Amino acid sequence: FDDFSSPPITRHLWTLSIEEQYYVIWPLIMWALSKLSHLFRGTSSSGMDENKKSGSPCTAFFIRSPQMKDIITFLWILDIAVMVSSYFMSWATIDAMGVTAAYYSTWCRMGDIAAGGFAYTSARLIPWIARRWYEDPTLPPISTKERIIYETMAVLVLLSITVLPLSKIAEEDMFMMYFRYLRFGLSLLVFFNVGTSIQMLHKPLPKWAIASRIMDNKILLFLGKISYGAYVIHWPFLVFFGDPKGVHRKQEVEEGLDFVHHEHMPVFQYHMQNLFIFILTLLVAYLSFFKYEIPFMVKSRVTPPRKTVTLGLLAMGFTLVNIWLLTKDLPPMMTFENDLSLDSSVTLSTRDNRFTPIAMISVSRPVAIILWESLVDMNTRPYNRQYHEVRNVLDDSISFGASNANILIQCKNKAEKRHVCDFKWWNNTYWFWLESNILCDTNSTTQINDLLYFSRKCDDIIQISEIYLSDDNNSSDLNYKEILRAKKKKEYELLFGIDKLIPGVINQNSLALLKGENKKNDTTPLRITMIGESISLRIGMYWKDYLNLDLPTLDYHPTASEFPTIRLLNNVAVGGHAAIAYWICKTRLAFRYNFCNDLFEKNDMIQQEIYNLETTKADVITIHDMYWAVRTDKVPTSFDRILAFNILAADAIGNGASSIYYLTQSPSLLGNENRAYDLYFQELNYFMEMVDTISCDTTTSNESIGIKVSVLDWAKLICPTVETPGKICKKYGVHNFDDILPDRKHPYGDSGLWLSREALAVVLANYGLQNNYYATFDEALKNPLSEQLLTLAPSDGDPELKDLVTTYMICPYEDLSQLEKDITNKKYSLYSSYSDSEYAIIV
């Protein structure tokens, strides 16, 4: 729908899609539970039937049937399990992919819907609440003590729906607070709503029950009735008639406008426009409720269920056909998790768009992670990182159920007792028995000794082949770093062997990309490695898209003396984790830092990141790491921060890198505070402490080989006024974009594409200047790659691109004890800009 309106008029309906998924699944679970309970309990009549037989005046409450009580109890347990697992899933998703992914995720949001089921089942299982809820006439009148309990619940509910939305907590912080800390408490408030409703049912309300009286207000009750229609229709009205992206609203708040003429529209007119949209929304919602929803609800109660279900399925089918007809000729949508990795040499017209997921079953975690993270792209990457046994693959119908070809690999010494032919497989599934000392755990012996087991075929079910990979070295003689490199090399060999055995079975663009990454002794620049956290990961995705999608159209083939093209862009950033700090774990000082034991040794992705320089031999290393200079819990002291950067620089030099680019942090867009300014200068001075300590100065004991380190002022690119005190970094209207950082942190959408292209153009230009391809920065910006990037994303000159980069030469210490002494004795100055340093290289 992005092609029809901006923003799309259906953006807000993502919540309904999650609710509908719940409403489809949950009734099936309840039906299954009723059948199971009937099976184990026998033919006992339902609770409702027994109530009718007993003649109880409170038939809605009494659960006389053990079968019904079992079902409700199990649903209560299941609701709690869904809530808890959903909350933990949110934390994991935020760490891995950021808040945006958690915000829209079905599973991360399922706990909120399950909270409603928890409230209902709790009310049914707690007798004194249920009897009040259903107004059991045999109970005495509600007591003052009970009313105080219910009123307390009403106060908490009222505070939660008023105080939190009105608080001046930054949106990014509010989301983090909600997902990490507030969700469980807010879920309990759903249960408190039961108490509030009981209070409102038993009238008259006492005068002191103020919260209940507010919530029992007729106007609020009326708004509650029509709220669904208002929710559905309000957003399209805002898109077509209002200010959906909040540009005018933000500018009014940030610039303190008060009924004066705005540069876009008079503020009075703006408020009247909002009032018109509000009244129009209420009017349409009223008509929707009384003229559409109520008649349909009445009709549904007298319509046979089979007819209702059939009509619903036909409506779904009609909707899907219409969506397909409207979107079949549109380009695929790019979302936050897409990291397209297509062969640079393949034109768009010949691109292989097949999905051919590859999975290794039962292998060790490092082998599985290397394959998932490093070797395969989105055309060959399954949903899960690791599959412990065959049934895990069969459970992953998301990856393998709708693919063009499934490539499954299992080591012979990991074979399961049940043969692969005895499972039910999807069409176009290919199975490979593997023998390899380096990829298969040679200490684990197979339980299958029958040679006929591995020679058994069942081509009508699944095509089975065998692959043997000879190993160049005895893995027992290798250290951990060498083992990682050997595993990666062997997995390349495995994939190429599969394609040779069954030509074309693997996506050919993906395989061509792997061939480009696997060139031996190819030191031709440029090889770029991106390390860091989730922001770095996202920037790297945009850069890799440029390499694979835009750069091939340039058709640039330089000679040895000309500015080079990009040969490889390796993005190994790990969302939710520090980067620079982990280099400490490669030294003898690792024992001082708990995170080296707690995280480094257990996280294979981190190991890949810090050993990446040795495997890729990158020319340029780019870093965006908020955990080094902003969130400094892992490196809290000057020595910790400088030590980590020192080791990273030494590692870069040792592996042939020519330069490091450090991207400053995304500025905090908080509206009316100076947080962006404060954090910007905190990072500036932390970075300059490092420069002052390990810069190349032959008068000190630091005389190591040097490497150029350049600051790329990513914060200043996003917010040109970040250096100016009292000037608030705006989220809206910057660089002519409605929203510069949609989630206040990560680059997304059109603005993210523009920011990342500008940044890459600067990196390439500065590389050309440093390596004497050009005499001035302005000339360097005209290199073919930067020129193409700036054609795709023209600069607006605010700030000037040459003002975004400052370069220093640093010489890391070899003697870390001397480094610690020098830091202890050194007095650091405060800086007002990156170019103030005497060590800055003037070009």
C-alpha cells in the first residue's frame, strides 16, 4: 500500500492482523482441549448443562463439571505461559533486531492478547470474583471493604491509561521501559479491569469512588462502544486530511509556536483541521456501530455457524485476490530484516529469485552459526540458526514448506535411528550424507553401523546423495581461530560440491556471491568489514544492497592505477552487543573482565566478529558501537576504553587493514532536552582521550606501526545542529524528510537509505584521498562510486560532506602495562570539535 499513499492507510491494521491470528489459533486450542478432556473424563455433561439441571439461579458462574473446570484451568495455565514466553521473546528480539522488530512481532505481542484470556479465566476460577461478576443474587450486598478493593483496582487502571501517555518520557525510552519492565504489570491491570467492572455493576456507586465514577461516565462509555470503528477509520482520515507524520505538530512544539503563522500553515488552521478530523471520525464511528456493527451482530446470532464460517472464508479469499491483483506488478517490499545479497555480476533481468534454504542438521553450534550467518544470504537462509534433529526441520514449515528447493545436510556419524526415508517430506527436498572431520564432530560415533542404511534410496519421497570432504589439516592441531577459518572454508567447499553434484539446486545468485567472497589471495581493494551493534548492522545492510544492486549498473572496471571498486562488503555486526570491548578478550588481560567469560566464550557470533579481520583481510574497517562511548558499562574507565581500541587497532594493522572509520552515535531525538548535545560531547571527549593517548608521537614510548583512524560524524549528518547548545535535534523535517530516524535510532526507509549512501560516499572519498588517488577531498568525491551514490542521494550541503570526516594516525601500544601507566599519568583536555586535536591530519 506504500505505492498508493504515504504513509499507507493500512499501517495501523497490523494490530488487527495479530488479533486475528490469535482468534484463529485459540479457538482451535480450546476445541482440542474440550476433546481431550472429554476423552479422559468420559461423557460427563458440560458445566452449563449441569447448571440447568440443578436449577441454579446463577448458571453463568457455577462450574459443576470437572471437564469444564479442567479446560478453564488449563487455559489459565496456557495464558500465563504465552504471556511469560512472549515477554522473554520481546527481550531477545530487541537485543537481536531492535525495538521496531519487537513492536510489530506477532509472538512478541501475543502476550498482551493472552492477558485478556488470563483475566477471564482467573475470574471464572476465583469464586468470590465470579459470583460478583455474574451478580449472584444469593450473595449479600457488596461491602465497603470489597468496594475499597475494587476502587483501588479502578485507580490503578485510570492512572495507567492517563499518567503514562502524558509523561514526558522519550518515545525510545518508553518503548524500552514497556517491553523490558512494564508489560507484566500492565497485563495485570487487565485483571484489575474485572474489579472495576464489578464496582460499576453494583450501583449506586459511593461518592468517594471517584475513579469508578469517572470510568462509568456516559460519555466515556459511549466512546467505548464506538471505539472500534473510530480505530479503523481515524488513520485514513489523518492520512488524507491531516498531519499523519506529525511534521506540523513537532515543529509547533519544538519552536514554541502559539497561534502565529507557521511556515506551512497557520497554527489556528492546523488545530481546526484536527478538530474537524476528530468530529468526522466520531460521526463515522457512530454510524458504523449502530448501522453496521449491531445489525451484523444481531444477524450473526441467528445465522447457522456453517454459513458464517463459509462467508468469512469467501471474504478472505476475495480480499487476498484483490491484494494480489493490485500488487503483483509492484517490486518486493523491503523490510527491516531484509539483507539482500545478490551477485554483483548478475543483472536484474537475470537474477535468480528462488528460495532454496540450506540447513545442516545435528552439527555443532559453531558450524551451524557460520553457515547461517556468513555463507548464505536471504535466498538460502532458513528461519532458524540451528536444527538439532530431523524433526526440528519438519517443524519449520515457514522455511521449508513453501520453498523452491530444500537442501538438508547431516553428518553420517550423527544419523538418527529412524531413516530419512521414513519421514514425510516436502516436494523438491534434497538430502546429503556428509563425511568431514572438520565439520562433523569426530569424537561422536554413529549409532548406525549398517552400510545399507546409508545406501538406501527413496527418490519418490526425497533425493539422497553422499558427499565426502577431505581435510587438509588435523583439526586437533589447530587453535580456535584456525578452526573457525577451516570450518568456513570447508563449508564453501561443501556448498560448491552440492551444486556440482546437482547443478542449479542452490540459488545461483547466492552461489555466485559466495564465489566472489571466496576468492583466494584476492587483496584488491576495496574490502570493507562492518562491525558493531544493531545500528551498524543496519547501515551495513544498506551498504551491501548498494554493492549488490546499484554498483553493477555502474559497469565500472578500474585499472590497477585507478580508484578501486568494492570487491567485498562483509557485515558481521551483532545487534544488542558491544563490539570494540570484546577485543580485550583476545589479550592476557581478559581475566579482568567478566563479560569475556560470560559472553565471549558462549557467543559464536561474537567470536566470528572479532576474528573476522583475520578471515577477510579487510582494507577498511567501519565501526558504529554505542557501547564504547555512550553505554559504557563494559568499558567504564578511560583505561578500559583506550585498551579496547588499542587492541582493535593493533589487530587491524596485523591483518593488513589500511584504515578504520569510526561512526559517531545516532543523536538522541528527545524534543525539549539537550541529551543529544550532552552525549555527542561525551563521545567526542572519550574518543579524543584515545587519540591523545595512542596517536603516533615519536617522543613517547609508543613507537608502533600506525594506522589511520577517521571519525565519520554520523550524528552530525543526522542532526546538523547537534554541536550547538540549546538547539534541539529534530526528528521531523530534517534534510527534507518527514522522519529522519523512524525509531529514533536506526536508519530505516527513505531517510535511512539517504543517510547510509551519504556516509558511504564520504568513506570512499576519504579512502581515495588517503591513498593518493586524488589531491583534494572535493576531487575525491568525484570518484565513480561516490559520484553514483551522491546521484542516488544528492547532498543538501548541511553539513558539507568534507566537514563530516576527520582523520588521525594512531600507533597502538605493544606493551599494555606501559599503556596503563601512561593513561594513569596523563591529563586530558576537553575538546569542542574533532578537528581541534593537534593530531588531526589536515588535507
